[in-house]
Amino acid sequence: MKKLKLFLLSLLCASGLTYAAPSTSTSPNFLFIFVDDQGLDGTSVEMIPGKDYSHTANYKMPNLERIASQGIIFSQAYAAHPKCEGSRAAFQMGRSTVTLNAIDKWHVNWSAPVTDSIANTLKRANSTYRAAHFGKWQWPQTPEQMGYDASDGITMNEDGDTSDPLDPKQSFGITRRAQDYMDKQVKEGHPFYLQLSYYAPHAKPQALASTLKNYSGPTALMAAMTEDLDTCIGVLLKKLDQLGISKNTYVIYMSDNGMKTKSLKGEKAVLDEGGLRVPLIVSGPGINAKAYTNIPVISYDMMPTIVDFAAPGFAMPKGIEGGSWKSLLLNSGKGEVKRPIDHMIWHHDVEVPHPQTAIRNNEYKLMYYWDTKDVFLYDINNDALETNNIAKSKPAVADALLAQLKTHVRTSLGEEKFAALESGKFGDESKGGAGMGAGAAAAGMAAGMEAGGMAAGGMAAGGMAAGATSN
């Protein structure tokens, strides 16, 4: 048999063809599908069992439904921030935006080095891994600095708005690049972490004409864009099957932040459940099919989860706040997530009516408005719609969580920022550029890019002023 293989190889070489040995890696692959601006009800999959408000029935997403039928649906999944940049920073770095000092798009000088990013950490934990990022990036720190071997570079929202009728929102182009990348890694025998940060379904909606013709009414374009996104998911799943790696690949689907939904309180940019709760589905080896879990998780848990699967026992970088879902995923969603800190925390004080911080510890979530001093306390396990503020009926719980919240903010953001928040005086020094005109916004982003180690000229065309004012 060995002689036959050598003979066949010599024929291939003589004919000018190349021979690529199939991947022999036993380490799992990770395919992370990170979508943009999709609220809890933004898919056809019911995220909370029996709750119609947690999905949209007329959306067509058979491929996402396939992932859900093979894996676990998370009913209490949170984005790390209610807007794009903060959420993506926290995910990459395994920390809350408060601790990382990435509380809005102007805070580009993070408190942790990019060498501690998810891709860099994974490759330190297991040097055989390769990593790629395709799609929306949105930060001045480059994908290469973050450890990605291949990427689309620094891209902004408007890069997804294409004029190519065959590639709306770049969804199909991103998918093609992903296919090529998976081909290459399998041929070279490398396990991979592949993050696809789709621009869909962020506004403005775009869809194939052939898809759009199947819909009517005011939501037709959004429904068609969502179906196109699902078509791309189907292409990815088929590629995993063709490469023979589907049984050794974890597929993760999640949104970067919440949106206005049919029932949840709040929307994008605010810290109510509407702005934070997102779809999350995970399938892969060892995960039982058709499971739900009500255990609260957050996007910055992803780094320790992936490293735990790829290199069990590897010590995470100092300051990581996320916890691994591994035991949860391998036990039909039962158990707990152990984090270095016992709470989740969010902060946002620009482009919102009230500067606000929220904290969740076990079943209780508290939100605090720094200007009005209003306190909102909810038992989220029993009141996901946040209809009953129990701060006055449970003053001990409210006081303890508020103290914990303020301590975290003070320690992470510093005395000056904390004093500004406490005073309720919010000028440019507090908002970090909120309310500035387009020219000042562009200058601020350019300065941030230089601070992040890249010249302003590296921004995608058209991404300066527009990217600085919308995410």
C-alpha cells in the first residue's frame, strides 16, 4: 500500500498537479458566525421555549434551524455591549467593556494588550491553530495585531453596503473567502478559528432580487436579507461536510448587540434587555441535540470557552472576566459558568438619554442612571420583559448591587471618569466626543487610530466620518 501511494504521488508530481494530504488534526475547529444588529427575535428559531416574542415566524432560516436542531439554544445570552464597537472589543479580549475601557467607540486605548486577544491566546495555547477574520471589524487595532493570519483588514459599516447586485451586504463574498480559507487549512493540516463578522442584518438592508421577490410589505427587505444570510450559513455547513470536518467543528451563531423587539424593553444602545439580549446557538462534537439552557452567558465568555476546548488546562491571560461554557455544552445545557468575577456588567453614556450602567448577579439585574440617580431592579428569570421594578421592595438587594456596580466602574474607569459620572455633568470630557460634528468626529477617530498603532490612511474609503457617527 505504501509503494502504491508513493507511485501515485510520483504520477501527480510528474503531471504537474499538486498533492495535498488530508488534515490529520484532532483538535476541534471553530466557526463563529457573528451577525450584526440582530435582536432576540431576529431569527426563525424560538430562543425562549414557548415565547413567541423570541423569534419571527415568517423569517426563512432553515440552515440556522438545522444548527439549532443539532445543538444548544441559549435563552439568556447577552452581548457585552448594546452597540457594535464595545461588543466586538469585549469579545476579542474576553473582558467586559468597563474593565477593558472600551465603553464606546471613542475609547480606543484599552487596558489590556492586543497580545491577549482570543486569536493570539488560542495560538499560544496550541501553536497548530490558525485564525482568520472576514467581514466587519470596526476598530483601529488591526486584525493582524489581534493574531489573525488572514482578514479583510480594518472595515466599517459602510463597507458592507455594496453596489454588486450579486453580493448584497458582502454576505456571499465573505462566505466565499471563508470556504477558501477552510480549504487551505484542511489541506495544510491545521485546526482553525474562523470568525465571520457578517454585515447583515445591519441597516441599510440589501438582498438578492431573486430573494426579495418572495416577500412583500414593509419588512420584505429585512426578511430577504435574513434569508440571504441563512443561505450563506447553508453554504458553510455544506463545506464542512465536503471537507469531512463537520463532526470536529464547533459552529457558533451570535449577534453583536440587541435591537428593538416585539416585547423586550429597550433597544440598541441602551442597557435594557432589548439592547443586550441576543440569539446564541452552538453545535458541535459532544453537544446533545435539541437542547435549551436558561443559564445566563455573555459574549466575552467565548474566549475561555474556545481555549478550554482547544487546550484544556491552559492558563488564561490575567484579567480575563469570561468563563468557559464547556461543561454546560457537554451536559445538555445543565450546570453553571464559573467566572473570575461573579457578575456581568455593562456601561454606556454616549448617544443615550441617560448615562447608564447595568449589572447582573444571579437572577437580579440592576440598572442605574447616573444623571437622575434612578435605580431599576428586576428578577430577570421571572421578568424578562422588565415590567416590575422591585428596587423599593428589595432595598437590600438593590443597595448591594449598586455598591458593587459603582466599585467596578470606579476601579476600571478611574477616579476622574467616576467623579464625572457621579456629578451628572456630561460635557465632551465625559462623553469622549459625543455630539461633535462630522469633521471633529473624523479627527477624533483618526487620532484614535494613531494611538492604536495604525495611520489614519488605513481606514476603508468613506469610513471616516460615517463610521464615526454610526455603528
